Amino acid sequence: MTGFRTFCIGTLLLVAATGLISCSGGETIPVEPVRSSLDGNPDANFRALAPMCGDRLQRGVAMLPDGRAWIVGDRGLILAFAEGRWQSQVCPAPGDLLTVLAGPRGNLVAAGTRGLLIEWNGDRWQNVDTGLATTLREVYVGPDVAWAVGDEGVALRRDRSGWQRIPVPEMLDLTGVTVLGAQTFICSAQGALWSWDGSVWTDESQGPWGETPPHTLTVLQAGPVVAATRDRVYFRQDGVWLPRPEISFWETFDRLRSAGSELLIESQRYVGRYRETINDHWIRRTSWTSGNHAICATTPGNRWLVASDEGEIIWSGADFDDHDARPDAVSLDPTARLFRLEDGTCGAFGNSGLRCLDESGLVAVEGLSEDLLALLPGTSQVVGFSLDDFYFHRLGRLYHLEDRELTGPFDVGVYSSNYGAVLDREGVLHIAGHNGVFRWTGSDTVRVVGDATSGPYRLRRLRSGDLVAWSGSEVQWQHDGEWVEIPLPPGRSFYGETEAGDLCAYDAGDYYAPDVIRIWRHGMPEAVSVRVELVPGYEDFRVSSVASGPGGIYVATDTPSRVYRLGGDGLSGRWEPVTGLYPGRFSQLRVLDDGSLLAIDVAESHILWHRTRAAP
């Protein structure tokens, strides 16, 4: 291979005060940064319109700890961010730049089509004359060594003596490369995965991934090496590749990146950012783009940058909250449902059994019979006093676990999959079903609300111990031991109470009508409506879950991904964002007696546990 030629850039073309940017082709286009703070904090999240030149697509992002960032793309696109502004830089050789990576010493390497390979040495880009016509698809940059790999078995390595081509076992299209210590790892589009110790190649293709081998690689700060297929992540630990199913996503994995000990996953429209917490649990934050093929970079413990190939740029100054000392996010299986017992025990149940939350995370409840564990996956609700005395309801049958002894099933004559089973203030079990609400006597059920033609009913217990039952035609309130109909609109998705103890209903609006909270105080002839306006002037939101408890009414939204609280008597309509929660798609939102929130963050195949202080 030939040596490299250097092309110096005399001046950088800066974003001018007039809002114009000069591109490498001499074209001048307007740049209009767009800031839209999602939570009132301009440093937390905002979007900016990318200073693009024509239709060139963005393909890769790199970022240094001091906040400088680069985006590369088609036809030599290089955008640099420094001192609060974007700068267009000229690529010293022709071709499409497909990837860029920053090294620990502030150096960068970018590569692309037609053998294009360039380096940033601190103040200018240099071209490496590879003499190749093939595409280079991925790079690695370390403190003393760099790699670039691509089609037809091309693997280039730079050390102190310069760039050299390294022969690989087969002439395959190479798609990933990373280095840990003295070992280099390379994978291909055809399924090969090799490690190289500097002289000998070792075939590691026969891993636990079966017929869908890895196509992208990275390494965390002190290890391990990480590989990804289209939908699975694997860690190489003690020379063995191990699956990590808790690190999953709802889109196919395009490319892995890392920042210190954090793992980044680029996908079609989303970026997942993962950090390990105590007990080997992993928490995730996500960001999304409206374009395709999200690309990202971040600096450890600082800001991160996400872009799409269609020109969108998203900055985020918000970092993971300092919650590493307790398990605010714990991985669950996709079937998990939440439960809370009268003694305050919280946890989840599903295909993975029964697990309780304590300071070390989610801990499996030991000593449960195989019969009970086999029943949990189809169970709709767990309710009771403690782990020594609780009920679970499954497809019209009731089971009771007392002193670890399982009794049942009891045919309660109520077919209900998830309509609700609760204990009233006297500790009596009530079950909601298709044709009413039923009280369990210990041997039989007695209908207390509804008739054979009404329903289905749903049921909830309030903080006061009173019960609320509702159907499509009525809302019933159990107060002082009596059931009475109250003037809240029937058929709504949620009923609860305000911080002041008044009853409320969440009324989801439609395209023409806003979402509202209906609030009713005992003695009032009718309910009062309070509009759900989470961010003033922000109309485009979607509510995913509603809860009530100490502090008032809580609403989780998908757009934007936040939780908001309506405190006091609720009549002021003043919604406040709850701080300290990781953004996510929340379901089964719960508010506990101490004001903390429990929720499941659902992203189709991925569920996380969030536990954080809700009350401001």
C-alpha cells in the first residue's frame, strides 16, 4: 500500500451571524436553528435543524469530551460543532463518508466509499491515500492504534509506523471492528467473527446467536467486547460469548457505539443508551428522530448528540440521573405485571415468576411451589396482605396462598382477565367481572354491584379505603360500607382521587376535543372538568397511563415522554413535570404511599422498572 498524502484546509467555513452557511461546493443556504424545550429547561432537550447542504445524508456522528462534535455524510459532508455553532468543513478527498469515530486523545478517523479514509489530527483533516476502490464501512480509534475495515476483506491498521493492510482469513465484506487490550475483533456481513492477537487469527463465528450472526462490534471502557445481531446483544466474558437479553430494543440494531462504560445502540429511528447499575442491571434512555437511521455519539457523564440521515440533529444535555445507588430501573420479562400488597411489598409477576423489589433490586421469592409458578403467567392480578397471605385471580378462578400453602382453584363465577381485584378497608376481597362486582365470602361470591345484563365492570381502591366501580353505564362508590351511584361520567379509562381526596375520572379526548380530568366532591351536584394541558401551548401529546395517590393525579405521556402531576384539589389545572424519571413509554403507573412511582416502561419487547421519588 502507498503512503498517505496530506491536504491542509486553510480556513474553516463558519456559520455566519447572518444565519448562512457556506458549503464545500460554494452553495450558500440559510440555517435556522429550532429550539423547542420539552420540559422548560433549555439545556435538557432541544432539537435543531441541521445545517445541511442539499440532499446529502448524514451517516455518522463523533463527539469529544469537551463538547466538540462532528457529523459526516454523503459526498464528503463534514459538519463540526464548536463554540456553540456548526461549521462546514471540506473533505480532502472525494467519496461518501459512512462512519466516523473519536479516539481518547481527541483524534478522529472517518471512512467511506471508494477507499476514502481521513484523519483529524487536532486542527485539520488529513487524507490517507489507501489506493483502494472498495467501500470502508467501519473504523476503530484507540490511544495507540486505529483500524478501518470494509468490503472484499479490506482491513487497514495504523500504529506508530503508519497505515498497513492486514490480511484476514477470508475475503468477506467486513462490517465491524473493535479492540480490547492486545486482541482485535472483526465481524463480517457473511457471518464470520474473528479475533486477532497480532499474529494469529481465531475463528469465533460459532457463538450462541445461531443463524443470525453479529454484524457490529464495540467495546466498553474496561471491557467487555460487545457484539450485536439485528435483535440481540452479546458480551464476551472470559473468552465466551454470552447473550444479554435484558439489553433489548423494539427496532433492529444498526450499529453499536460506546462512551466509557455506556453502551449505545443505533437503530432505524431510535437510539438506546444503556448504563449498568448495581447487581448487573441495565437502565436505558432513548431518543428518537423523525428521519431514518438514527446515529449518535455521547461523552461519558455529559451531553449526547443524535442525528438522522435526513438532516435532523437533536442535542441532549440531560444525563442519567444519579440513581446508581438504588434500583430505579430493573429489567423484567415482557409479560410482567405489577403488584402491591397491604404490608407495602411491591414487585412483579409473570413468566419469570414472582419477584419483589428491595434495595438490591428485584429478588425472586423463594420456596414457591411449582404449581403456583406454573399458574402465574396467565394470572391477571395479585392482591393480598403479605407474601404469606395473598390471592391471585386467573381466568375466573381464584387461588389463595397462605403460609406458602396453595389452596384453590375456587370457581368464583366471574370471568375476568384484568378488570380488577382489590381488598376493601375491612380486608374483604372484591372482584370485578363481566356482569358486576362480587364480594368473596371465603367460599362463594355475592354480587354487590350490577346485574346479569350490566358490565363489564372495573374496580379500583382509593387511598381512603373506599372502592370505585365503573362500567359503560354507571359509576358506583363504596362509601361507609354502602354502594352509591355518583355523577362522574361512566365508561372512562381511569378513576381515582385528587390530593384533596375528591374523586376524579380521566376522560381521553379525541382529535376534536381535549383530554380532561372530571373532579367530583361529595355533595356536589355534578363534576367539574379540568383540561389536561401539560405544557402550555403543547397540544400534540398522547397519554399512556394515569394514576393517583399522595401528591395528586399523575399522567404519563408518550409525546413528550414525561410524567406530570396535578396537585392540590386539582381545580387549578396546574400541571407540574415530575423530575428524576428516565424518559420512557410508561404503563401500569402506580403511586405508593411514600409518594414514589412504580411503572413499567414498555417498548414492545422491552420492559424496564422505574422507581423514583414522585412528589416534588
